[in-house]
Amino acid sequence: MSEQKPTQEVWYKSPWALMIWGLLLICVVGNLVTIAILAKHTPDEVNHAWYRKGIKTYHSKVNGQQALAAKINALVTIDKVTGDVIVTLGQAKSVHYKKLTLLLEHPIHAKYDQLITLHPVNGERYQGELQARLKGKRYLLLKPGNNAWQLAKTVFFPKASIRLSPQGDKGAA
């Protein structure tokens, strides 16, 4: 009698080998998809007046010191119906600026940023107009045309009025 040897399967046809290779292939494809999504939807760079530390965004206090020394503060009022932005400056000595710039920066997408030029109306009041309605978190940055000082604050909209002070988020609400 002749003995027959059992036929061995080729290793790559074994169910365990196929399962291990299949899991590895799924991981590689998943990583490539994740990298593609990340490359397409990278967060926009934060304005130079703000900096990131981990996942938090902080305001740079460089030009805020000049506003603190000049005792400048501002009340920003936004009309929800018309979109008018009125800024009333409060300062120790009366200085009139040709224009003020209000940057309403979205924390993630630059396409939602709004740069509003405010022109003097009377005395310490300046007026401009929103380009689109505001909703959610924004970084506000108010500065004159000569960039001599800046006031900044993080705000959640919809909000009708915002008090800006040199202390930023630590100032009066």
C-alpha cells in the first residue's frame, strides 16, 4: 500500500493569511484617505495678531500696549437687521482717525472673514457695513489706518454690542 501525503495549501490561500493581509490593506487605504482629506481641508492660517498654542488661539498683546497707554476702548454695535456696524471710541484725549479697520476673523475658514472699513460719522463714532450675517465664533480686531494701536476680543455671535478694551478677553464684557 502506498501512503498518500496530505496536500498542503499554499500559504497565501489560507483564510488567516488573507484576513491579516486584508486588515493591513484596509489600514493603508484608510490612512491614505485621511491624509487626502487633511490635505484638502487644512485649517487656514490665523492672522498675525493671533497665535496658536496647541488647539487654543490667543491674541498677541504687542499693539494692545499702545491702546492701554492711550486709554483707548471701543463699543462695537451691530444692527442685526441692516448690518450696520457702529464703533464708538472712548479715549483719554480726543484723536480723530480718517478710518478704522474692523477685522472679523473666522477661527477656521478664511472665506468667512470680513474686513470692514469704518469711516467717521461724527466725533468718536465710526460706521461701516457687514458683508454677510455673523454666526458663531469670531476674532475681532479693531485698529486705525496707521496701525498705532489695536483692540481685540473673541466673540460668539449673534451679539448686538461688544465692548473692546486693551485687556482683550479679560476686559469688560
